[in-house]
Amino acid sequence: MRTYAIAVTLLIMVTLGVCVLVLADLVPDSTGLRVAICVAVLVALATLATRIWVDVVLATRD
């Protein structure tokens, strides 16, 4: 689980870095890049939702 958390953290950092580079016109925009960024954001959001779900369920068990 620790490795996955580190991998997702790196994925988010790289994705944000690429977004900044595209906005600064240092990296050209393309459809493939947009798809890759969308996939990375979806992975990050799914991971966040899953972690929150598990934490809430474990914290509110009867």
C-alpha cells in the first residue's frame, strides 16, 4: 500500500508539472497529452475517494 501511495503522489506531481509546462507554452498541447492528464486525474480522484471511503467506514463501525 505504501508503494501505491508514493506512486500516486508522484503521478499527481508529474501531472501538475506537465500542466504548468503546457500553460507556459513550453510543452505543446496535444490530444494524447490531454488523455494522459485526464487518466492521471481520474486515478488520483479514485484513489482519494477510496481512501476516504475506507477511513470513514472504519471510523464509524459499530
